[in-house]
Amino acid sequence: MSEVKLVAIFAENKTGQLAAITQALAQAGVNIRWVAIASSEAFGVVKVLVNEPDPACEVLRAKGFMFSLLEVLAIAVEDQPGGLDAVVKTLARNKINLRNASGFVAHGRAVLLIEVESAAKARRILAKKQLHILTQEEVMEF
Amino acid sequence: MFWDQEAETMGRGGLEQLQLRRLKATVRRVYERVPFYRQKFAEAGLQPRHITSLADARRLPLTTSADLREQYPRGLVAVDATELARLHTSSGTTGKPKGLFFSRKDVDRAAELMARCLVMAGLGPGGILQNMMTYGMFTGALVMHYGAEKVGLLVIPSGPGNSEKQLLLMQDFGTTAIHTTPSYALYFADYLEKKGIDPRRELSLRQGFIGAEPYSEETRRKIEQGLGIDVYNSYGLSEMNGPGVAFECAEKHGLHIWEDFFLVEIVDPRTGEPLPDGERGELVLTTLCREAMPILRYRTRDITSILPQPCPCGRTHRRLNRITGRTDDMLIVRGSNIYPQQIERVLMDIPAVGRNYVILLEGLDELTVTVELAGAGFGGQVEKLVRLQTEITDKLRAEIMVKPKVELVAAGTLPVSEGKARRVIDKRSL
């Protein structure tokens, strides 16, 4: 069972920067499952969830991009009212701050991606609540 | 370890007597042979016999970089053409170059001083020096080359640039020391990191002679960490032979300047008046042994001060503090005087900052500092980067009294020059 990792890539806010990243990943045959961009004025961070992090890192390194791997918790929730609420409440009750959160729905099931300060603690707490935390392999099967 | 222990540890009294004898000879020589100086003496109502003590040196005319350009090509030559052995030039950013001549003895003496510097840093036979400075009209590479051969080192005249070739030479021939600029040393450290090469384990480098551009103590540390070497601050200028004028000893605290060859003064850059030891001002040098082209009281434009205390290494030649800037480097931004080295010192002290930066001035006094991130410092969160940006802005503002705009870029994206780094771009329309 492996933890889910996001690849976070530094990018200047310039035309063509995102294209350079996506082109590199495409050439390496890496499939992007999810993408988010956080930006400040002149620079930003592009976060991607990919099917295979290793070749993604390899091609980014070779092309001279700056990047880091971030651990993220991928939680399977019911695609129905209250699904997200259950997760957020649990975290709040245990005083765990969300750094970032986003989600996607595929095939009638929802995946919530969350970044927190202490991933290990959040993992323990959510597991106790019978919430299913996905592995890298499971996320890719969605 | 000494190259010339007698000369390097000579008592101050003897050294000053020697200086006076050599100063008098130099003054007579230029008075008799160089029309430029003869005229300057006449204007000042000065005769060689008026110089009877070292303190009288302040009565001698100052020589500026503009004088050297005006006397180009041969105006300052003090020997017959048949005695000339080498020509170097020093190119300015604008206008005519300076022609710099060496006699055979001058070439040998420059190498002699260089040899003192190399042995002072612990080099000797068996050492392998990769000389990464530009060979050619620039003095940097050749003067080092001759000195290194004198000491008995194996010299690899690699010249600058082409990191792949530099690395290959280091790997194949076991280079133990390098001679380069701080900007290229930083670039090369980055190159090794990208290649995944640990210089401590995979290379044999021990010493680096880093000079030709002023740099800060923080930059020294970054180079030492990045290349796994001891960095020795090296000072020279083409007008005074090139490298080998003043280098650090193992104490790494100030640069011994060879006072049997140079008369050293610190002057107020605005008035030209001499300042006492310990005060910061412009370094002024007089050659004491030069045959082909003696120069009196040359205004180096380099800002430093003299460390008067004796050095534990035993050398009696006084030390210069690290050069903190050049009088012509100074920027005036929104009424504040700023030296680029101040900005460098702040940046290189922040671990998340990488090895390269550019200072841009444009419009009406707008100051932008573009900073490369350190590869390892990128945490993948935009908030962290914004905090870093704020930290850099605040620290710079505290140091230079002007709030700059700070931009962050990825490691390895700013241009790197292979000669002297061009870190300041002034496009102001003032």
C-alpha cells in the first residue's frame, strides 16, 4: 500500500509555462488524473496527481523544473449529501487544519483530496471513523 | 608554509625601509622616462628629491583609470621597446581599453607574488590546478598560470565555461584546486547538484581561489558547501599585474597585500585624502618594483580598509578587509547609496535562496531583485513562497533602506556569465 503523492511544480506566471509542464509529462507518457494551480502575482505552483509519479519526476528533473512531492490524503466519500461534511467535521473536532482541499467525482463515486499539516495523525483519525483512505493504486482505478 | 619566508615575514622596520628605497627609485624612474608623470610633477611643483619618507607619498599625483585610457597604447611605458615581454589589456565597459605592459622581470615578479599566494593557501608540488579563468588579453589566467608552474603544480589551462568539460577534467585528472570567479563557482556547484554528483566523494577538490569579482562571506560559504572546498578570497587587478596582489592565508581573515611590491594607501573616495588604518575607503596602490609600466598612486576604485593587527600566520604584510564594493558600483536609488554587495549579503544568508540573482533598475528608480530559489528549499506550497518573498523584501529593505520588488524564479533559470558576472542592469530613464 503506497501513500498518494502529488507532484508540485514551481512555475513563473508567464505564457507557456504550464504548457511546458504538460508537454513534458505527455512526452513521458504520464497520465494526469487531476490538476490544480495556486498562484501569487508572479509565480505559482502547479499540482498534479499522476498515474505514475516516478517517470513524472524523472522527466521534470531532466527538463530542469523545480518540484517537490507532497503527501495527500485521498478519501473515498459517498456521492450524496453529507459525504464531505462527515470528513470535515471529524478533522475539525480533532483540530486538524486543512491546507488545501479539492475533489473529483468519477463513475458515481467521489474522491476528496486533502493536504494537512500532519498526514499521519489525520490518517489515524479518519480510519477510526470507518472512512476509506485510498492508496495510490486505488486512486488510479477510479 | 611559505614561498619566500624571508620576504613574507620581514620586520616592519626593514620592510618600510625597503619600501622607501623602492619608492624613491620608482619616482625617479617615472620622472625621467614618462612624460605623463613628468608633467604631473611639474604641475604640482614636485621633484623626485622631495620624496624623503613614506609619508611624502601623499604628495605624489594620483593616477586614475581615465589616465590609463588616455595614455593608451604606450604612454606610460618606462622601458625601451626591446625590453617589453608581454602586453595585456583591461577592457572597460566603455571606451578605450588600458594597455598594460610587462618586462621579462615584471612577468617573473608577478609569478613570484602569485607563488607566495598559492603556497600560503597550502598548495605545493603534487597539487593540480584547474585554471578556469579566461586566457587571452585578460591577466587573470596567465598570471595565475605562471605562478602555479613556479610552485610546481600541474596546471590544467581549461579556461572558463563548458561545465561538462570542466567536470570531465576534474574526474580524469584529479584536480585538487580551481581558480575561477564566484559567479561561475556557484553555477558549477549548481551543475554538480543537478548531475547528482557529490564533490566530496567523487572529486578531489580541496582549494578554490575565487576572485575577479567582489563577493560576500555568505557567498564564500555557499561555494564551500556546494563544492566541498576551502575558498580563499583572491584579490588582484590588471593594472597591478592581475591576480596575486592580495590573497588570504589559512586564517581566512583578511588578504595579505605584498607590501614589498605595493605601497598601500586608503583614501577618502570623494576628496582623495588619505585615511588612517582601519577606516573604510578607496584602495590606492603604487607599484614599487615595476619596470615596464610603473604606476603611482593608482585609484583602484575598490572599497576596503586595512586590518592593522599582526596576523597569527606570521606574515608581516598587512591585510586588507574583504572588498565591499567599487566606487563605480555604487547605485543611488531614491536617494540612498546602495552597493550591490549589500544585497548579495542579505540574499546569500537566506537558505531558501539559490545561487544567482539579478538587480534591475528601471523607470523612475524602481528596484527589482530577481532571485533564484534553492532547489532543495522549494516546499511545493505557494504560501511558503509568498512568505519567502516577504522575508526577502523586508530584509533587503532593512539593509538598503529602499523597498525593492522581489521576484522568485526557478533554480538555474537566470543567465550566467562565464567571465565577470553582470548582476546589475540599470535601465533607468533618469
